[in-house]
Amino acid sequence: MTDDNTPRPTSERHLPVLLERCVGLLAPSIQAGIDQRERAVVVDCTLGMGGHSEEMLKRFEGLHLIGLDRDEQALALAGERLAAFSDRTDLVHAVYDEIDEVVADLGFEAVDGVLFDLGVSSLQLDERERGFAYSFDAPLDMRMDTSRGPTAADVVNTYDESDLVRIIRGWGEEKFAGRIASAMVRDRATRPFTTTGELVESIRSVVPAGAARTGGHPAKRTFQALRIEVNEELDVLDRALPAAMDVVGIGGRVVVMSYHSLEDKLTKKHFSAGSKSSAPVGFPVELEEHKARFKSLTKGTEKPTEREIDENPRAASAKLRAVERILRRSPA
């Protein structure tokens, strides 16, 4: 908020992560589309507050952008930010595993680029009532789409202890998952959890104080796990990546920024599968249907520079991968 209590412009509230590198990776495919057809199409699968999309639209007058987001509040704010480009944008309330359906519904056969900026957005972290942050007390929600689905409170108050252990250990990579799940079950028997503050206190009661000195805030991994569970993030991503790779045309690029190892592992799995031959070992001739359909544009994962982290601390854990389509899928 500004001094006069009016909301700051969206562009001032949001600093896009790895902006130059993301736009730079997509630029060749955008320019090729413009050169060939006088128009390129890019899908921003995680529109958020529109920072990456705004920069692409500014740089390329022949770009048509499709922005997807499951968060209606983010869509509204991005719409305001991108209002000057409204004749070149389609902003759609959708989860990113629906990319192929959205592209087809809008009348496009293929697109020139796809961008994923995964994880929780600046908006979701900064809006206290959304319940994503462990640093201040708020309703225990964590839904990216507040119009539907169970909340984090539903998860911690109704899941069996074994299921809580599974998600906290699996999605949060938390070594104290057993202790934390046991504490949740113990404390909810007295009073159901309704706020993030109550949950943080429950977690603090069983995580050794010394763990915070090396592992950060004791609730960090549990909150990550609950957010992933509530929004089905990894299941959605596992469907979305192959759908995005299918929807780009020859020369089209898919760029993915992830923020924890689980997202990056899924991205690596799909990108690696698309970037290598599927011919059986020892097969004498590589048939067309066995050839790699993509080539990698990054050597492993790229990470932000020290300067980028200084300018935007939320970039610290970012990992970037990108591929380019070099061959069409053979018809089944």
C-alpha cells in the first residue's frame, strides 16, 4: 500500500523472476512466428501478475498472448496491467493442464512458445488472507483458486495421520514429518485448526529448535507440502508438461521455472524423454517415430545470478529449463 492507503500498481508489486533470460529464450521462436505468419502466439501458463507477459508484449508487436491462471484475483490484476494490449491478449481462468483445450478453443492449431513460472506467486504470498505464508496469522486456506476445492484447514483437520505423514514427507521433504503429523492429530482433537498461526505453533512444539538454524523456519516445508496437496500441483504439472510440449509447433519453445526439487524432477523427466531417441537399444535403423522431438536449450538447470537474487530474493531457489521442438510427432 502507498502512504495514502491506495493500492500500488501491479507493476510495482511484482518483480518477475529471471525476466531477461525467460524472454530471451522465447524470443527466437516469437520472432520466427512473426516472420513466417506476421503473428506469433505464446501461452503464459502461470500469468500471475503479468510481468513476463507484459515484457513480451512490449518487445514484440506481432505477439498474441494467451494468459492462463487459476487465481481469479491474479487474472483481474494482470488484466489491468495488460489493458494496453487487450487486442492482443486472451486471459483465461484455467488450470495449466488445460492448455491444449484452451489453445484449441481459441482457434489456434499450435503455438510458438509456452512459459511456466511455477509455485506460489508474489500476490498469493503478499495477500495475508490467502493463508500461504507462515510468517503472519491468517485463515488456513492456501487455494490458488478460491472459488473451489478443499482448503489447507480441510486437509489438516480431516486427513488420517498416515496421509499427513505421506504428504509432509513426500511433498515437503520434511524429516520431522512423523512428529508434525502426530502433533496435528493431537491438537485438532482439542480444537480444529482454522489459522496459519495455530498450525505454526503446533509445528514448533515438536520440531527441535536447532533445526531452524540450518533448515530455516520450522513450518516452511510443511506449508509447502500442504500447498502442493491442496492445489494438486505436481499431478497438474505432470499432465501439463506433455500437453504444453504437444501444443508447440516446429521451432516452438517451452520454458519452465521451478522453485523446488519436485517440480524440477518432473520437468527434467518430460524434457529428457522428449529430447532423446526412443529407438530400442541395438536397433539398426532409427525410424522417424523414434527420433527425438525436442532439443534442450539449457545445460542442466540454469540459476539466477547473485545480482538477480539481491534484486529479488524470491528468485534464490529458481531453476530454469527450456526445450525447442525440432520434429513433429508422428501420427499414431
